[in-house]
Amino acid sequence: MRTVPEIDLTDPTVLNDPFTAYDRAGDQAPLARLLAPGLGPLWAITRHEESRAMLTDPRFGLGADSFLRPPGIPEHCRRYLHTMSEMDGPEHTRQRRLVAPAFTPRRAAEFAPRLQAIVDGLLCGLTGELDLLAAFARPLPMEVICELVGIPDEERPTWRTSGAAVASGYGPAFLAAIPEIIDSARAAVERSRANPGADLLSHLIRAEEDDRLDDTELVTLVWHLVLAGQTPTNLIANAVETLLAHPDQLATLRADPTLAPGAVEELMRWCGPQLLTTPRIAREDVEIDGVTIPRGDKVTASIAGANRDPLAFEDPWTFDITRPAQARGQLGFAHGPHFCLGAPLARVQTEIALTTLLTRFPNLTLAGELTRAPDPGTWRLAALPVRLD
């Protein structure tokens, strides 16, 4: 049996630079063992082709061990935590089929003017030195969710507070925010059912009576949107950091904003926030590159490794927003049945956020040392201090 490299997820060098850690492991084998207290046996696929294959392989599926349930969540909230990302098989297929039409690229493009208005509103009045993560990148997705779900203006402050608590990570504020968001989501479902409008919930409620989401599923969808909204938050913050560190690429994007869609793809490849996919459970013994993964073991795809795999990307350690479209194929939104449903909206949201920010603030610079949250699963900043003027 070939030697399998090991990656200690608690090692500060791995937390500070997971891309190099996964790249070095990928040089040795397409498979690595991840070491972390309490995780148990966990394998990581470090290369692009093998990662794509695993994410579509029916021998690997989601299970109870794929997800960590934070302690302290109130009992009455738990039935709303079983989101689409945790489903497999017919249940997942049914819900995704019902929800997918609301998240197509065409729908995302139609939503762009409303996204632009939200971005303009958040940036209006910002000046001087500030934390761009707290002032812009973090509140933006929650404003988008409120617009999608049809939350009235007077209720949005509660959603903003709860969303910020969720984005801050596990802790007392996180636990307090969950029942607040779920109660707010239930109220939104009841309002849309009583007075349907043009919002997402009304659209789903108007589906055929024998083929629609029930109230529990609708509330769960809203909760899932709140969680998924953290991807644009961290992508926008990572993108600003990356562009400021690559002034030639920043100048190229400023000179030609039509490059924004390709830039977002390259940013997802280079600094996308998700480092690992949700672990799959081996439903049988599976051999990968001469190594047997026993039935019941957990396997994740290393997005950080796959997106800088030299077998998939030419010159993968060069950040290039003009990278040809046919050479992209980044896995930042995953792949296969669980490809991120909101990817089109996240892409358009990030494009508008970055182009507007860079146009409005041509002198944007960093204003302090950057620190990252010590999170082995997510590449995210703790703060983004900048000077706008």
C-alpha cells in the first residue's frame, strides 16, 4: 500500500496556509489523512480529477456523521436544521427540483438591479478607515436574503443582528440567533401564504398543491439561505485582500469591469472560502490510487488542493483574472448533485459588490494587519481594515 500523507488541521502552519499544505500532500498522492481531535478517521482527496469523481460517486453519500451539530440548539429548532445540503436521494432531488428554478443564472441576472441598489445603499456614506468586513461584506448577503424572502423594512434590523451573530461563528450569540431567525422565517412564511407577492417564498407557495414545500421545508430553506449567505461575505473579503495584494490584476479589473465574471471565477479558485467539502461516508470499501477507504469512513474533497492542482490548471500558483474560460472549472461551489444551488446569485452578487466598490473608492488600501479566523474548513478573515479615501 502506498504511503498516505497526513495533514494536522490544528497545525498553525496549515491554518495559516492550507493551500501549500494540500499542494504538498497532493504531490505525494491524491489522498491524505486529516488529523484533528474529535474528528475520527477522515480522508481528503487532494487533486481535481479525483475530487470531481468522488463528488459524483454513489458509493459516497451524506450521513449523520457528515455534520457537526453544535450543542445548545433549542429542541424546537432542530427540525429546521435538516437542510437540502444534508439530504441525499429522492428527498434531496425533490426539494432541489422545486427550488432550483428560483436560482437559475437568468433569475440571478434579473435580480441584478436590486442587488445593485442594495450594494449602493450599503456603500453610501462609508468613508475613512473602517472594517470593510463588518461594514459591507457581512451585511450584504443578509440584505439580499431579506430582499429575496420579502422581509419588510421594519423587520430587517432583527434579521441583520441575527445574521451577524450567525456569521460570527459558534458561541452564545450564535445560539441566541438561531431561534430568532427561525421565528422570523416562520413569520415570513405565514405572511407570504396570507398575502403572496413577488418574493421567493410566494413563488414556492404558488407551486402545484401536490408538489410543493410544506411550511417546515420553507422555514428550513430560509435558515439554509442565512447559512449559505456566508459564502459571499467571505469571498468578497478574501477578494479585496487578494486584489490589493496583486495590483496589476486590480488595475486590469478597474480598467475593464467586463472582466468581473472571469475575475470572480478566478477568485473562487484562488481564495474561495470553502477549503473542504462536506464529508461523504463510504457506503462500501472503495479503492483510490491503491489505498482502500473502509466502509463507514468519512471522505472530503480538498477544494484548496483541487483548485491549485497543476494537472487541472496551467500555472496554478499564478492569480490571473484573464484565465481562459475553458481553463477554469474551479470547485469552489462543489460539484455533482450538491453543487451550490445559489452559485449564480453568489457570482452576480460578488461581481456587483467588487466592481462597485472599486469604482467608488479608487484609492482603496489596507489600513492594518490582517488576521484570519483559525478555521480548518473555511478561509476567512476576522476583520478587513481598509482606508477608503
